[in-house]
Amino acid sequence: MQIFRKTVAVALLATCVSMQAQSGTNQQTPKAARPRSSKVKPKSQEEILLEQLNEKFQKLDQLNQKYDDLQQKFNALEKRLATRDMDLEQARKDATAAKVTADDATQKLEVTQQAIGPEGSVVTKLQTEVSDLKTTSTSLSTRVETTQQETKKLEHPETIHFKGIELTPGGFLAAETVNRQRAIGGDVNTQFNGIPFAGQTAGVLSEFNASGRQSRISLLAEGKLPSATLRGYFESDFLSAGTTSNDNQSNSYTLRLRQAWAQAELNSGWTLTGGQMWSLATEYRRGLSNLSEAIPMTIDAQYNVGFTWERQYGFRVVKRIGNRFWLGGSVEEAQTLNIGGRNLPTIAYQQVGNAAGLYSPTSNYSMNYAPDLIAKAAYETNWGHFELFGIGRFFRDRVFPNGSVPPGATPPPTTSALGAFTSKTEGGGVGVNGRVSLFAKKLDVGAHILVGNGLGRYGTSSLPDATSHPDGSLELLTGGSGLGSVEWHATPRLDLYGYYGGEYAKRAWYATKFVNTVAGPTQGQPILAGYGAPTNIVFGCYTEVLPVSSPNGGGNVTGTASNCNADTRNIQEGTFGYWFRFYRGVHGTLQQGLQYSYAVRHTWQGIGDPNNNLPGSPKGIDNMWFTSFRYYLPQ
């Protein structure tokens, strides 16, 4: 466009110049016509013409610019028209396709309406048939699943069905050992109150014993009624000796009857149980339900010092209130253990068993006038189990005020049964149990405390329940027990445990009406009687004595030291161990365990031998190692 403009300008300029030259040649300007001189010089025709050309060129540029703008708008409009045409074409196609689809749907609707009828009866019928089919399918799936479960149970039965009841056998076979630093002459159950003192023969010799007698057999029978579940349970092992069977703690008679009870669990929340079972005073893991007792995991069949328990006759009533609270009460077998102490008046509170009455003639049985009474409340959360309980006990003895006198005392004029009378007293105590589960129930931490009067038999060490006043009436010994426990279920195969517990019996002593006439430091002084009296002579506990002939004719056995009248003050034990399961499954459980225990028996201060540096409170210490290898029946 610029070239075109320059070209036109040059052409026009040349034309103007040519016209001016022709005008100058052919015409002359008359003088009269010449303008007079003035200060403003007039423009020449060339200048005027150039100005006019410039104006025209500017207008031409403006027109060219408008033309370019119009051309661009035209091109854009042309593109939009093309796009619109394409959209219109697509819309036309879509409308055609929609019409075809609508026509097809109309035809199908007409066919469907003809098929279902005007009231939709066919659809209703079809829906009913589909619903019935779903119900049948669900029922069939349930039956198939039940059949599969029953088939699995036939292959690996959990219970044995017999005349409408389910029988579940249980128990284990065990190979176990115990190695004690100081011999007590015991199997894998430890008599803690019999730990010997260091100076005695048994106190300088260790013992290693091996046994399979803790092997156990059990059977649970269950029958379900519409309103209740009936149960019966039997459990036995072989840890008893026929000549020493008694009612004192585990009521052990050969073949040792551990448990044998019958139960009715009503749907209303009431449970009635009667027979030989763990005492209601024992800690439970779940509610107050039998077979959920929180028994220490020890190999030692006497468990751990501080553990409260009995396995004896009981009749128990428990009421479940909701899912977190239980109330229970029981009536249980009563026994009075040793009337502890020395220089006591003549009393009688037990007798030798009558073989014709099926009691052991070598064991003693107390003459009880009332059973033990126990009440307990249990509360449970998602993370813990807590119990509060009380024990009521009743004691009786026959007193002979004209009976024999303590050794070394000035005797009365006569000794006879004249004036005998019966004395009664009551005792008992309270206890609390708590168990908390942490870290998704992998760690269980527990604590137990029992305090009161006359509760010695409810501790695992079987400390005395009572002693006697000078008048023959019973003085119940204040005491109790405590136990702390930690159980870590590290893996499904490995359990670790640790316990520390103690049991205590308070001393109770007094001066009698008798005077000591035996030569010695106490001659001429009133004789002190009772349990833990400070005048008890104990220096003989450090002296080893000659063996004696066995009463059974089996050879010489350790002798009993004289001047060893130490009464136990407390017994403490610390234990740790583990159980490892090599296999647990449908074929049972095979596991191995190891336990270490440190037990110490402290005595009340008596008269030692200061000249030989023998203190007046001897103590016995035992370090014990246990091993176990067991096979359990499938659970």
C-alpha cells in the first residue's frame, strides 16, 4: 500500500510539473495582474496540490484501515457461521437419533404395558417371586454354612454329643521337675511354712524331684433348656497322698478331687452352683463365673505366696445385674488350722479322722459348728475387673481348765477333765481384687489384699488361724495376705509372668498363771504363752541334729531339732517365669515352661544365743527352679 501511495504521488507530481511548464510557455502574466508586493508570500500551486494530495492519502489510509478491520470481522463471522452450521448439523443428527430412541422406547413401553397389564399385577407377582427367591437363597446359604460347620465339627469335634448334652473333655499331661536349694520333702507343690532353717540337715541339702502327678483330667457337661443352661464339671489330678488327705485347703483325696460341681445358669441372670470348687474368695477374671478363676500361671502347684484360695465344698448363688455387675454369696466348708503357739492350756478343737467315716486316720479334722460365709461383689469395665468381698468365720474349742500344765511350770494340785466347757468366737475379714488390662489386653496388671482375723487357711502358706488365751478361749490371729501380678501375653505363643506376694500372722502372747521352775534365764518368772511369745527358745533352730529311724521302717530320716520354737511372722515370695507354646491348634497344645522363685520365711523374735552370735529370729530361704513340659487336649 505504501509503494502504491508513493507511486501515485510521484505520478501526480510529475503531472503537475508538466502542466506548470506548459502554462509558463504559452501564457504570460500581465503586469497589471501581478499582485503588489506584500509581506506574506502566497503558496505555489505545487504546495497546494501536495497538501491536497496528503489529505487524500490520509483519507485513503483511513479507508484502507477500515477495509482491513472489515476483512477481519468478515473472516471471523465466516468462521462462526461455519461452526454454527456444524452445530446445527450435529443438533439435527442428535434430534434424529433421539426421535429414533423415543420411538423405540415408546414401542417397548407399549409392549411392557401390554405384558404387565393395566394394574401392574405381573410386576407385583414378579417382585414377590424375587423376594421369595432371596429368602430361599438366604435360608439355603445358612443351611450350607451350618452344614459346613457341622462337617468341620465332625472332622474336628469340639464337644461330644450324648443324649442331648454336650461333653467337653479337657486336661493335660505333664512332665515336671523342681530343684530346691533347701529340701522340704515335697513334689511340685511347695509347703512354704515348712521351709527349713539353714542350720538344719534339710537346710544344708538341696533336693531335685521329678513328677508327672500334676497331669490333669477334666470333663464339662452342658445341657440347654429354654430358660436355663445346666452344667456339671469334674476335674482331677494325682497330687495327693492317701495317708495325708484332709479338708484343710484343697480337700485332696486320692485320686485327688480338684473340682466336682453342678450348676444351673438361668436366663434371668441367676446362677446356682454346688459341689467342690474354687472358693468365692478366689479372684476371677470374668464376672463370678466358675472356670474363669484368675489362677497364677506358676508351675508350682501351691501357686504363689499371697494368693487367696481354697478348693472346697461350697454352695453358691450369683446374680448378674446387667453386663458389668455381679453379686454373689456362698456357704463353704470350714476348718480350723493349727492353734499356733506354746504353753497353751488344755483345749480340744479337732479330732483324728475316722476311717469308717471315710476320713484319713492320720489327719486331723476340726469340729466345726458353722460353715464359712463369703459374700462378693464384682464390677467389670472394658479394661479392668474389680472385686470386693468379705469372709465370715466361726470357731469353737473345748476347754479343760484342770488339764495338763506347761512344761517347767508349778503344777496345780490335780489334773482332770473336771470343769470342761465350750468356747466360741467369730472372725473374718475383707479383701479386694483388681486386674487391669492394657495395650489391647496384652498386659494384665493385678493386685490383691486380704486382711482380718482368723484367715490363715485362706492363704497359700496356711498360717495358723488362732492361738489360745490363758483361760482356753481362742484368740484369733490378725493377719492377711497381699499379691501383685504382672502377666504379659507377648505373642500368641509366649506368655511371661511375674508375682510378688506375702502373708502375715501377728503375734499374740500373754503371761499365764504358772511360774517357770526350770533352771534358766526365765526361772521364777511367769510363763509366757501364745503365738510368737518373746520367751520362745529358738537357738536350736541353728543346730543340726542326728537323724532318727523312720517311723515307716524305711531308713534314717532328718531329726527334729529341740529348742527350735520359732513361730512364723511372715512369708514372702517373688516369682517370674514363662510359657512357650510350640503348637496350638485343632490337635491340642504343646508347651514348655520355666519358673524361678525366691521364698523367705521370717519368724518372731525369740531367745537366741548371743554368745554364739545366733539371733532370736531365724529365717529360712529357698531358691527354687521349676520346669514343665505339657500337652493339652484341644480346647
